[in-house]
Amino acid sequence: MNTVEQVEKQTNSIKVLQGSITTPLGFLAGGLHCGIKRMRYDLGWIFSVVPASVAAVYTTNLFQAPPIKVTQDSIFTDRKIQGVIVNSGVANACTGEEGLANAYTMRKMFSEQLGIEEHLVAVSSTGVIGNQLPMEKIIDGISSINDIQQQNDASDFEKAILTTDTFSKNACVTLEVNGKRITIGGAAKGSGMIHPNMATMLAFITTDAKVQQTALQQALKKVVDETFNMITVDGDSSTNDMVLLLANGQAENEELTPEHPDWDLFLQGVNEVSKSLAKQIAQDGEGATKLIEVQVKGAASNEDAKKIAKSIIGSNLVKAAIFGGDPNWGRIVAAIGYSGVELKSTKIKVDLGPITVVDNGLPYLFSEQEAASYLQQNDTIHIFVDIYDADGKATAWGCDLTYDYVKINASYRT
Amino acid sequence: MNTVEQVEKQTNSIKVLQGSITTPLGFLAGGLHCGIKRMRYDLGWIFSVVPASVAAVYTTNLFQAPPIKVTQDSIFTDRKIQGVIVNSGVANACTGEEGLANAYTMRKMFSEQLGIEEHLVAVSSTGVIGNQLPMEKIIDGISSINDIQQQNDASDFEKAILTTDTFSKNACVTLEVNGKRITIGGAAKGSGMIHPNMATMLAFITTDAKVQQTALQQALKKVVDETFNMITVDGDSSTNDMVLLLANGQAENEELTPEHPDWDLFLQGVNEVSKSLAKQIAQDGEGATKLIEVQVKGAASNEDAKKIAKSIIGSNLVKAAIFGGDPNWGRIVAAIGYSGVELKSTKIKVDLGPITVVDNGLPYLFSEQEAASYLQQNDTIHIFVDIYDADGKATAWGCDLTYDYVKINASYRT
């Protein structure tokens, strides 16, 4: 039985909750304003009552920022993390030796504040590239985390990691493993520099499940490929991006491994949380007014379907047309044509929501008015493509290209 | 001796002229309004007094439009073209059998009008995808080309091929081959859907040089890779794009082949015309206010340098920052980092015009004000990147991302 079928049967066992990274047992989180940004929260943390098994996916950008290196160093020690410290406003990227020293200082300070070993702390930064961190402010900020129970507020953490995002992002699901309830929660930030080729933003996922570490890493890699790596805002990918998944075992379930009968269900749970966060990131793309979801099926392989879906979702022309409420399906067809995928035939089908616009590779008679009103009246635009070849399928998410995208990015720093 | 050195020595033999596709001997061209577009010229033609050797590069988009197929068919017969008929307004793409029949009808009508064989006619279309050509208007238009001498006006041709372009594009150079003066002229249209992976717009290059056909094809392929394939407006590539190079031999020079001592000079002449047209296309990108030129040197190979240059020029974030006059070098560094090129070291240098902004991979102290004023006060923005590894180099051209890009593309059809 393939995973998708299995999961469809089991989906009723996964419940979506109003929740966050602190909904799973044994996780605390918080955030505060330490002064990197003018007014808004800019320093956040996560704490697990015990060291948690950790999985991580990092940016593929060659210019990996110092905090990425420090986090890798921490995880390398024994694949456990108990605390995460994150700042926004300054990315600590392209900052050389001084930047690396600063990231290590952040790790040290936070570990001392928590009374845990340094290598149990992960560090993350997001914001402008090239500036050194204002370390005094960060040190003062970390010092003011005095009572991690008292200051426990996941929504403060969610705020503290944002940059040009317009809303906080969270997701939570629960499911049963051998009769034990386990919960998975997540927080993320996105907005600019969101690209499908990598883990392209910050996302933190927590679970109270007990999971074998190598299995956890496999799970995260697979899920990231299907969710965070399938969103694009502008095709740019950042120096700092990272997805962390912490599993602290507080649910006291039988340890999950790929051999466990509930493994696929757990995987689906992580997928649900990641997909929800990924869609929120796409929806909150800089200047975006609409979420675009592209579903491709019938491709020669899933890989081909991914390429086609990403090509469409990455097209500035498609994105601008959707912003303008223009059912310009020719741009969708063109994007399929330059995706780099060889098609056996060009007799494809394209639907905009409920409206077929291309069939058999040719324009299909549709009401322009109806199509325009579909585009104008919905917050989420669905594009369906059928290649009519084999079973390959994929879904990608993105957003429209608007005046505000240009406005935000013409003057991000100034 | 490598080509570049040789060419530098010979560059003083190439003269840039105010000229067009009709400056080379034996070429006529014209254009008119046949009614596909509301007001503007929409039908253009080129005629050579004798069948000319032809080279062609076509779009790599899978959904090649019918006119491309008809042109390929014509050229296949005996690699000669005497007439070119072009319409703008409707691309005749994704139009199936009817579209193909229409493109053949255009070819037939124009060949009859000129009194030449059908296979000597190339056909080209540009405009909206998916609509059938208004054949009555096109047939009437072709019928009204009565006196090709009387109607000879290259600027009318240049206008007739435009879509959202804001100005006509032409270039011309002259040089001597064995004491015989030969001339190379060109016309192009660009604007939207301009992408580096292919011949991505319409360009027509004429020369009165006598050139062996296989050599002509090699020359065009090489030149297109260094010029038209190095520009990007929005990363989208079209279904219709084509570069044609016609050489009619009217200069009566010794036939040029790669073994001829003046071959490299000729190649450089074609390169100059193509580069000029390519830069005009980039400069006239939809909504553009600035031409951006990215020069990369010191890469491990020219291929790597190309990838890096294209990654920078294709970054929406870089493009928007330049529109905003923001010297946000972090985005340039990030674009280098995700270009897919493995660097030996990240100790790179980046200059914005005369201002060094990154050195040794780290921020270099510069006056933000000076950098901002460089960006604001120049119509052409130069970005120089030195990888400090080997000798690989490349240049790419693009434009800034502006409110008007969004405006134009949110409502192209409506």
C-alpha cells in the first residue's frame, strides 16, 4: 500500500488543534523586545523540560550564516537540543569571524541562563544581511529571561521571529500512537526570500512524541521536500534558513521508528503541521493578496510534477496576472513549457479552480467573466494541471506579485 | 591566440553605424497596420533581393508555436530564406492544427506576393497566447504589400514587431573582409517573457556578407549564448521566440568560414549587433527604469560565471532594491550563494559601479549615501563580482523590478 493511500485511510486519526509549539507536553516558549528592532519583539526562545531528539534541515545557500554553523555544531555533539534562541532584525550573515563569535556568545549566554550544557542550545537569526549583531542588547535580552515558566507564551515567540511578515504563523495536530496521545506543534516566519530549493525560512516544530533520532531526521527531510520546499515567494533563498524538529518523548509512547505501525501516521502529522506553516508563509509572501496552490498530476514522475508545479508558481507573469484577476492561462502553459520537463505530449489540461481553460493542449471555451470573477473573489486560487502521462503528482504554493512586493523590497533597509 | 585577445586587437576595424536591417546591401523591409492591434503597426516583412543563407535559434519552450514550426520547415528545405513575414498582437501559440494551417497560409500568401517559392519564407508571430490569428486582416495586410521598393522602411518593420515594448530596437556595424566592406544590421522586440535559457524574443539580423551556411549557424549559436541568452526580464520564456540571421552575399566578399582570417572579426560584428539589441531589450523590460549589467570574473569556468551572473540578474529582490536605490548588497551575495555554483571560497568581492561593497566575503565600509546616489543617478547600474578563483567570466543584463512591471502584467490582456 502506498503511503498516500494509507494516510488517507488514517487521516481521521489526525486531529487539527488550535495550538502552538507549546501545546506538546514539556515545551515552553517566549519572546521579548530587546531593542534590535525599533518597537517589535525581536528575541524568542524555546525550552524543553528534557533534552529532545532533534532533526534539522538547513539552507543550501553557500553563504550559510554563523548561527547555522553554531546550531550544526550543537546538534553534532549528541543529536539533542533543549533550548533554542532566536533573534530577528539582524541575520548575522556575511559577518565573518566576529559574527561566528557572536553566535557562540548567544549560545553560551542562553545555556547559562537555562543552566544547561552549551551544546544543547540551537541558535537562529533572521533579518538584514551584513550587519553585526548588537550584542549588548541581545545579552541584556537573554539576561532578562528569568522565569521561563512565568514568561511562557508561544505567541510571544511567534512574534519575536517575524521580519516583514504580517501575521504570526502556527499549527498543531494531535494523533494517537499505540493508545498514547501525542501532539505536534509548529511556529514559522517567512515573507521574503522564500524559494523551493531548500528549507527557506525559519520553522520550529515540537512534539512530545518519542522518536528515534535517525528516523526523525529522515521524517523531517521527507516532509520538508513536500511542504517547505514546495513554496515560493520570489525565488530567492536566504543565507539563514532552517527547520528544526524537536521530539522530547514526554508523551511516553513506544519509540517511533519507520518499522512502527504508526510511523506513517506520525509522518502525516508532521506533514500536516509543516504544510499548514508552509501555506501560511506563502499566503503572507511580501505584498501578497492571494495564496496560489498549484496541483500537478499525471506527470511521468513526482519529480517532474514538482518541477512543473514550481515553474508555474515561480512565474512572475502568472503571479502578476493572478493579482490582476486576469485568467491568462497562456502564461501557465508557457511556464509548463519552460519547466525543463520533457512531456510525451502537449495535450495537457489546465483548470483555474472549477473552470477548465485548456484541454488537449488547446484553449477551452470558457467564460472570461466567470474566470475573472473566480480570480477576483477568492483568497486562495487553485491551478490544476493534468499532464495525462503517468502517476506523478505534486503540489506547490505561492502568492501573487503585487505593487506592495515592489514597495516592500525597494526599501527594505532604508 | 584566444578569440577575445584577437578581437580586442581587431575591434578598431569594427565601426558602429546608425543603421538597421536594411543597411546591409540587398535587404528591404517594411511594416503596416493590418488591424490585429487597435492602432499600431502589426505586420512587418523583410525581403532579400536574392535567397540568403540562414541561421536560426528557436525557443526551448516545449510549446513551440506554429510559426516556429513553419519557419523550421522552410529552412529545412535548403537553408535559404528570402522573405520574412511577422505579425504582432497575436502569438498564434497553443492554437493547434488551425494555428498551424494559418501559419502556412501566411507563408503561402507572402511567397505569392513576392513571387518566390514558399520554402524561402520564414514566419514569425508574437503577442497573446491562445487566440487564433485574424486571418482576414492578415491576408488583406499581406495583399497590400504591392511595391516592396516603394514601401521600404526599416523603422516601420521595427514598429510592426513590437508588443509591450516602449521603443524600437536596432543596431548596425560595418567591417572589412579582405578589403570588401560588409555590413550587419539588426532589429528586435522584447519586453516581457525574457529569460536567459534560450533565444527569448524576436531578433532579425541581416548581413550582406557571403558566409558558408554551417558556419553561419555556428556563429549565431555562439553569439546568442553570449548575448540574447544572457538577458532576463522576468525569468519567463516564451513559446514563440526566435533569432534569425540572414546572409545574402551581396557584399561579394570571399566566402567566410571559420578558417578565414577575418572569421573572428565577423563573429565579433555579429556579437556587437546582438549585444546591442540584447541590452536594448533588457533596458526596455516591462516597467524598467534602469538597465542592470552584471559582470562576473574569476569563476572556475565561464559556465560558472554565467550561472552566477544570471542568478543575480534574475533575483527579484536585487531588482527591486535597485529600483528603490537601495545598495542592498546582501541580496547580491545571497543570489551568488544560491546560484548552484560551488565556490572554493566565499572570499568574494562585489562592487556597485565604482563603490566596493563587499570584500573578502565581508561587508566593506562604504558610504551608504554615495552608493544610494550611484543607484539613483545612473540609468545603467553596473554590478561587478570577483570570485578570485580562476579565469571564468561572463556578463548578463537585466532591469529593475518596478510598480509598472506589476501594472503591465496584471492587466496585459484586459
